[in-house]
Amino acid sequence: MKELSVSHLLGIKYLTTEDIELIFETADHFKEVINRPIKKVPSLRDITIANLFFENSTRTRLSFELAEKRLSADVVNFSAASSSVKKGETLIDTVNNILAMKVDMVVMRHPNPGAGIFLSKHVNARIVNAGDGAHEHPTQALLDAYSIRESLGSVAGKKVAIVGDILHSRVALSNIFALKKLGAEVMLCGPKTLIPKHVESLGVRYEPSLEKTIQWCDAVNMLRVQNERMSMSYFPTTREYAQQYGLTLDHLKALDKQIVVMHPGPINRGVEITSEVADSPQAIILDQVQNGVAIRMAVIYLLAAKIK
Ligand code: NCD
């Protein structure tokens, strides 16, 4: 059986192209499983997984939990709001306590970049990064690239634009790594203040105009403005942002081609994307959500194979 080159999923940065392809092939199988009347396989009956969420999440937490349950793993959930973290416990202590309960795998979302990497060095369990601050969100990038492959037939050779708040987005960084590894061309678009310096060193281009960006691309990934990560103002007003960088039906109608529209959620309707676009047939936002479960099943299944 083919194996991942890594024992944890900490970031796309650490995966090989072969790893990503193996995850996609495995997800193809699980996508078929979750569309059957009985959506479950007994593969991970002997595995216990803890979902540790130190930051808010709806989609990602539910998606991981569903993926784990569809693989028949035992699942325990923890969220920081209701935990002893508020009483001053350290990350290592929290996790060691959970591991003492014989947990095999930890899926963790944490506000600090590198939290997953730190954990993987100190605890004896497989770690899956479900988002670490503004650093990486590897399963989101995998499901995004998988959804592009499904819509456009492949990722290699395709032109993908990422629009919006790149500076504060872990989705953007993980997407850039994944798309480049799979051979896509990547363009970033957004107000200059929300584009990190030296992005060219990641092998991507920057284009300030949304109109030019969508003329260029085959697929566009619209990102949310991460207000909760901002300590200062990066653009004049939300209205002005929406005027310059919000994707509208008029934008799509003005093109002489059909582009695929993506969004990782949560959507701010009327800001980065209008309702008409979010609900249009070109938007694959809910397909991304469905693919997320298959991708997470694949990641967990492949990492569990490394436990024995
Ligand atoms: C993203 C996240 O949390 O990084 N959402 C998600 O996981 N689907 C993006 C966001 O919050 O805008």
C-alpha cells in the first residue's frame, strides 16, 4: 500500500506532490462511500481521535467530526470556550491530559502559528492542523485543489486567482503551496495593504485589478476579510472594499468565458461576494464543503495507517 511521506499533517509545505495525489486518490474512494445509502466504513474502529478547537469554527469542526465518524473512529471534542485553558493550563498540559485518556490522533485549530508543529514534537500522537493562526490550513487547501480538479479536470496548467485578504489568511498560504505543487499558475488580487511583501518569492503574481484578474483565471477563490486578525485599518470602508474587490454577477457576465467561483466560507454576502454570485451555478462553494468530508476522511485514514 502507498503511504504518506509524513506522520502528521502540519502544513502543505511539508507534503510532496505524490502525497497530495495519494490524498486525492483516497478521497475519490471516500467520496463514493459518502454518497452510498450507508455512508460508513469500519476502517478506524480501533482509533480514538480528539478534536481540539482553541478558536471558533463551524464548517471545519463539523467536517472533521463527520469524517471521523464515517470512518468509525471514536471521537472526543473539546473547545477552548468550555475548557480549563481559561483557568491558565498550558497547551502541553491540556493535550497530555487528553492523551492520557489514550487518544491516537489530535485534530487541532489554534490561534498561534506553529501550534501544531510544537505539539507534534512533544506528544506521541498523529497531529492534524485544522488551522494555526494566519499560517496554514492544509485540509482547506487540499479540498480546494480537489474541487478544482473535479470542476476543471486537473489542477496542472490551470490559472487560479486568490482574491482578498491574503495577508491574514491561512487559506491563502496553504492554497498557494498546494496549487504550485500541483502545477497551477497562481495570481493574487486585493488591496496592496492586504498583500504580504515579497509574495513573488512564492512563485505567484500580484494583480491589483479584480477585472483583469478574472479575465486571466479559470477559477477564482474569494476570501473573507479577516477583521478579527486586524489591529489596524487596511482599507477605507467596507463599502469601498466591496466596490473594488467584491465579485458581482456583472463581473461574470462581462467575461467571454465561464470561470469557477470558490469560497472557503464563512461568506460575508455583499462584501467579497454578492448573494447572486454565491448562489449561482458557477459557484462550487457547497461542493467544496462536500469534498471537505472526503478529503478529511482520506487524510485521517492515511495518517492512521502510520500508527501501527
Ligand atoms: C477559513 C478559516 O477559518 O481559516 N474558514 C474555514 O476554515 N472554512 C476562512 C475564514 O475564516 O475566512
